[in-house]
Amino acid sequence: MSAAGSGLNRRSAELVESIPDWLALYVYLGLGDLAFTLAAFQLGAIELNPYLEHAQRSGLFEFSKVSLTLLVLCIAFKLRRRKVTERIMAWANVGMICLNVYHVSLLFDHFFG
């Protein structure tokens, strides 16, 4: 049996092709932010975002962080064909890049400063 004519394979290919690079970048930056934040927590850092600080005290930090990222991803994916979404996500990615650079600089300073 050949799956070449399968509608499932065609829909999967369409989904993969329709995910914009700026959306994939946001996923990677979000994962980096989570990893760097957890590493900073291990070194005694505190969360500066009041919402996430409350989530951390409640033991729901990872859940909250991933949930917020998924919420942004779902909204952005739904509205991905609108130019304004691409612009907003470009700025979100710039912000996430800055946040990741900030995390790396703090970790670098902790180990080598």
C-alpha cells in the first residue's frame, strides 16, 4: 500500500510548510528563555516578572511559562497570514533575543565575572 495519495500525508506537509520561520524562532527563543531562567534559579536568582514570581512560589513556574508561550503561539499561528501579526512577532522575537542575551550575560558574569 502506498501512502502517496493519502490525505493525511498531504495535510501534514501543508502544516509543516505553513509554519512561518518567525513563529519557529519564537519557539526556540522561548525554550532558551525557560532553560536559562531555570539555570539562573539554580544559582539563586529571583524572577522579576510578578506573575511568574507568583507562579514560581506556587510551584507552577514551568507550567505557566510554557502555557504563556503556547498561548502566544496559538494566537500567532491563527493570525499568521496577517501582516500585522508578522510585525508584532518580529518585535516579540527581538524582545526574546534581548532577554536571552540578558540571561547569558548574567550567567557568564556569574561564572567568569
